[in-house]
Amino acid sequence: MEEGKGRVNYIKSRDAKKKKNGKENTMEQRSRKWAKMEKKEEEERERTAEREREVEKGNIEDEVRKQLECTIVHTCISNYSR
């Protein structure tokens, strides 16, 4: 008997039983299920990366705003003290 052939036959017989009982779950359906799962994971990674970019962008904007406020305050104080 060839190596792994028993496993293939087992899967085929199991799938045949499920098909007979109306619960068909073929290799094609399993591969579609895996493809959907991988697609969802990829979308989640993209959303996470997008959120991280937005947070980073927000942090940079906050730093620029703080620097600008400090510059404005310093300029106002300098003008007032003259």
C-alpha cells in the first residue's frame, strides 16, 4: 500500500457519507473556506496598518501644533515685553 493512500481513501469515504446525508463538505468547499479566512485576515491586517498610520499621523500633527503654539506664545511674550 502506498504511503498516505489510506488517508486519502478515508477522506473520500467520509466525504461520500456526508454527501449521502446531505452534509457535503468537499475539498473544494474547504479550500474556499480557507480562502475566505485568509482574505479576512488580510483585510484585518490592512485595517490595523491603516489605524496605525492614522495614529502616527495624529501624533505628528499634535507635535507640530504644540511647536506652533509655543512659537506663537513666545512671539507674543517677546512683543509684549518690548
